[in-house]
Amino acid sequence: MAAISSDNQGLRLATRYVVLTLIALIFIFPLVFMVMSSFKPDLQLLRDTSSIRAFLPVGDISLNNYTAAFERAPVGLFVFNSVLVTGVTVLLSLLLCSMAGFSFVFLQWKGRNILLSIIIATLIVPFETIAIPLLLLVSKLPWIGLEGFSVGWLNSYRVQIIPWIADGLTIFLFVQYFKDLPRDLIEASRVEGASWWQIYIKVVMPLSGPVVATAAILKFLVMYNQYLWPLIVVQEETYRPVMVGLQYFFQLNTAWGEIMAYLTMITVPVLAFYLVLQRAFIASIASTGVKG
Amino acid sequence: MASKLTTSNRAGWAFAFPGFGLLAMFIVVPFFFAFYLSLTNQRLISPNPTEFVGLDNYRSLLSISVLSIEPEVDDAGAVVRNEDGNPKYPRVRTFTRNNPEYPQYAGMREWFRWHSGDTAKVVVATDVVFWKSLRNTLMFVLVVAPVQGAIALGLALLINQRLRAINIYRAIYFMPVVVSIVVVSLLWRFLYAEEGLLNSILGALSFGMFEGRDWLGDPDTALGAIKAMSIWQAVGFHMVIWLSGLQTISPTLYEASSIEGASKWQTFRYVTWPGLRNTAVLVLIVITMQAFALFAQIDVMTNGGPLDSTTTVVFQAVERGYGKQDISGGSAISVVLFLIVLTISLIQRYLTREK
């Protein structure tokens, strides 16, 4: 009897793993196909779709698609633009949103509650519903730069960065996290005569690793994957980010091998980053849910 | 408990203002701006001054009506029929173009029709494409929200087992979430092509019985194909939210139900599901809001076609506001979209409220 039941258990365990693995294949096959195809010439790529070869690095493997992709479009520039816009926005967002959260939780001041309710209310406004009026707004905004005074933010880095720095979710995440920090610590530092800025920098932020990671990851994903906004505010190649840069590959003729090479280049670094910080990524998504 | 130590209007505003100011300028102002602009004839670039036009934009967007058309009759009063025996109807344009007897239908076009007896009921609208985009978006939400929510819950239950290496599976299921929807859409455009991967796989699985089809080129399958892909991409996101909900349920409840000898279904029905109430509301609202915002997939895969079968509300807003530089028209669509999203999330909140 004992032997039979343990056999049964082994079988059930095996079934579970088979089910889990089959589902995993559904989620992973397009990505494997993308990477493998990026090394194949177009003719072979199309021929291989009819067999398991589509997912294997077989046949005429080379880096030709990558070289061709760089010749077809200024890939390096697009990547640079995306990294710059994403990096600057994430840093400024962490700074300004954590400062706002700090103020809402630890300081008492007039207007605090109203401002916080406005911020929470923005959570139900999808960006897509303000994109068009925002387009008009940024096209009229003034700017003083090195070249002097100008009107209109279209075709610039600032139009991709500044509107995205502050958002309700990031401020909300900081507010929620700060609420759980011990208040005595802050009041004690106050008694010792520390300024608010010192408390923010030296007491609160050093304790805020987890929420900083969460906010940074969420903002990173939003910014790097931007599409709609840069599509409508950036027409010049000089400032174009990676996702909008894709349109180059569909002009004249569709070269699937080159497209796969480009997709691989802009996706694999993010995937690698994700796999290394897998726990933090998943925790950050989960935290948008738990306290909401 | 306003302690003296923590009261400071100056410091409070100084810390909150940079973040709040940007948020007010780039989220709150454009939000109200949308309402204002939708009442004008504002264009992105125009030599003429902007004029206030009242509700004209909404009128041309939303005007819809049903036109009853009687079949044509011959001199004897009998209905004229064609070879198939179907009644012959006067053309819709005879009612909607320059017909002083029917001013209310002026400029409208046919959306669809049905028959009641010999009378044809024709639904006519001023902006047929917008109504199609509204229908497509609602169909998308109605399918994607429950299906994606349910699959995500299934995956979360599957991943919530104590098994060796389960974290690897969780990481893989979540993987498409970190990939840009633009990249995913392009990739699936290839999978869905007539000579693409999906047709080969289906062909192989059915031993050649399945004949390939052009999934995105056929009005009957295009939106369905986009729904399937969108679910594939985002389901991991909601799996993680369900998972965090599952982990808040106390293990003692499960122990109790196993002592009582409850079946797996009973345990789910009476322990797991009630514990997931708040998570369910959240998942439903988040999916609905994401689904209403459907844009990138359409822009990359179909451009709204074929025959407007995949055009969506956001796609129309962008097409007008940016493509045609008609800021006021695009803003009116944005306002309609916002009101729909707001109504639906209020209804969801009401239906799933604590009893």
C-alpha cells in the first residue's frame, strides 16, 4: 500500500511539473523565437517557422541582421535617448515624489489634506485621456535654455521628461511606506535640532530602500516602454526613443530579420535586468496592489 | 495631534511643492483643459482665433438615430422584391443627404441595420467610426477583463503551491509584463501572419487539418487576435496581484477547513474566494482601466483596420487630436472616455462593496 501511494504521489508531482512547464512554454516561446530569428537570414527565418527549427539556433547563423539594423537606423542614438530620458526621469521622480511623501506624512501644514486628496484622485485618470490636451499645452509652453527664450516644447528631451516626473502612484507609494516608519525617530531628531532637510536625507531616506526600489522599477518600466507620448511629441530623429524608432524598419520593405535583431537589442537588456532583480520586480508590482 | 515639533507651513510646502506642482501642471491642468477644449474648435496649429462652439463636438460625435425605411412599392401597392425575394429599399442617402423632410438625419451615415417584418431599421450616426471604436473598445473590455482576471487567478493558485523551483515558473509567467507592448505587438504581428508561426503550430497540432488564415487581415478575427495577445502580455501582472492577495489569507483558515474535511472546491469557495474580495475589486478595476486605454497594439498591428474592426476610442482620440491636429475633437473623445471609465469603476466599486 505504502509503495503504491508514494508512486501516486510521484506521479502527481510529475503531472504538476508538466502542467507548469507547458504553461511556461506559452509565455516564453515568442521571446525565444525573437532571439533565435535575429541571427537568421530572412529566407531561412520564414522557412523555419514551419518547424521546431524556429526556436533553435540552427542553419546560417550570423550577426548580419544586427549590422544591417545599425545601418538602417541610428539605433545607438535611439538607445541613448531612451536611457537618458528614463534615467533622468527616474532619478528626479524618486527625489521629488519622496520629498512630497515625506511632507505629507511627517509635517503638519495648511492645505495638506486637500493636496493629498487631489493626488489620490489623479490615480483614476488614465494618461490616455489627457494626452491630447497635454499635447496642446506643451506646444505652447515657454522655455529658457542656453539658446535663449523659446516657445513650445515639442521635439526635445524635456517634453519627454518633465511631465512624467511626478505622478500620483509614486507619491502614494512613498506616503504608504513612510506611514509605517517610527515617528519617534523623526521627533527625536527634531528635538536634537536637525533641520527637515537633514531628517529627510539622513534619517528617512536611508530607511527607505524597499520603497525606492519599488518606485524606481515601476517608473523604469513605464519610461523605457513609452510609446504614445513620444509618438505625438517627438517627430525629429534626434530625440526619438527606442519604441518609436521601430517605425524605420517598416519603411520601403519589411526586413523581419533586422526587426528581430532590433527587438532583441532593446528587449534583452531589460529582461536580463529583470531576471537578476526578479524578486524586486515582482514585489514592486505586488505592492501596487496590496495597499491600494 | 498637531505637535509643535512637526508643524511648519513653510517646510511643508517647500517639500511638497516641487512634486505637487509638476503633477498639477501636467495631470490636473490638462484634465480640466480637456473639458474646456472640447467646447471649442481649437486646432494644434491654426492662424484663426479659437472659438467657443458649445456642445457641437459632442453633437457630431454622439448623434445617433434609428431610421425606419419602408420597402419600395410598385404602382399596385405590392412590395418590390429582387431575385432573392428580398424587399428592395430606397437608399439611406436619400434620407440623409439634402432631404428637407428629415433634417434630423442630415449628414448621418449607416452603421448597421436589422429588419422587422418588411421594414428595415437602419442605425445611422454622424460619426460612424467613433461608434465602431466605442463598440470595439467595449467588446475588448468585456472579454479581456473577466478572462484575463480568471486566468490570472488560475495561474496564481497554481504558483501558490509549495514546490521546488516554483519561483522559476513565477518569473517566467511574469516575463512578458516587462517586455514593451510595442515589442510584443510586433512580435505577434509576425506570429499571426499568414505564413507565420501560429498557423504552422496549429497546422502541426491538427496534423495539417487546419488551414492557415491571416488573423489580423480578417475583420472577423483581428480584434480577437489582439485580445488574446493582450491577455498573454498582461496576465502575469495580475497573477502577481492575486498572489499577494492569496498570501494575506491566514493559513489557520486552511488548516481548519482541512480538519473539517472540505474538498478542494469547498476550500476555494468558502476560504480562498472570500479572502480575495478586495483583491478582486482591485484586479477588475485595474484591468478595466488598462483595457479602455487600448492603443499601442492597434497602432502597431492594424492601424484600426481592416474595415475599422479594430479601431478603439483612444486610437480615435489620437488620430484626431494628433493625426488631424483637431485638438477639440480629440479632447471631446477623451472626455467621453474618461466619463465611461469613471462610471464603470464606480459601478464596479458599488457592486463589489462590503455588504
